[in-house]
Amino acid sequence: MTDTTLYDRLGGEEAIGAVVTEFYDRVLADERLEPYFEDTDMSQQRAHQTRFLSSVTGGPIQYDGDDMGTAHEGMGISHADYDAIAAHLDDALGEFDVADADRKAVLEAVESYREAIVETT
């Protein structure tokens, strides 16, 4: 068995970028979540999220954005909102036939940021 990172198993930055595009297409079609992105440059957001996911999955790309608490402060994100985001990410990964174990690993990596992001119940 080779010692590859989750980033490598996902296909690297280009593949992660494709997942991110699918993910945000789903998020923006969700009327519960779309308002969070009304004033967001989505091209920049997609690039930012690609860097973030590349970094947390063990890739060579360093995430250089604000810490999660600062980046999401004042947005009023609830646990239900966070769960919806995670579901869209899981569905986007599934759209690209990412193996179940790798999907779970991505969601676990992202889950570790819940407490910094969620502000309301």
C-alpha cells in the first residue's frame, strides 16, 4: 500500500477545484444558504475554498486565509446551516465518485472547524 495523502487520492488541486465548483453550485441553489454569499465574489471564494480543502487534505498548498472564527464572525451560522453545507460537500464529492472512506475523511477534516464557525444553535 502506498503512503499517499488524502489530497493525492482526491486527485490534487485541479480535482479538488472541480469538487469545489460543484459544491458551490449546490450551495447557491439552496435558498437557506445562498443569502450568506450575496455579496461574495464567488470566483475568489471558489479559489479560496480550493486552497483551504487542498491544505486540510494534506496537499502542498498553504491556506493563507483568516482563521475560521474570524472569517465567519458575525455571520450567525447555525448548526443546521453547517450540516447543510457538509451535506452539499458530501454530495459534491459523491458526484465525482470519491471513495466513501475518503469522503468521510474530508468531512471529518472540515468538521474539526465547526466550533469556530457556528455561532448559533
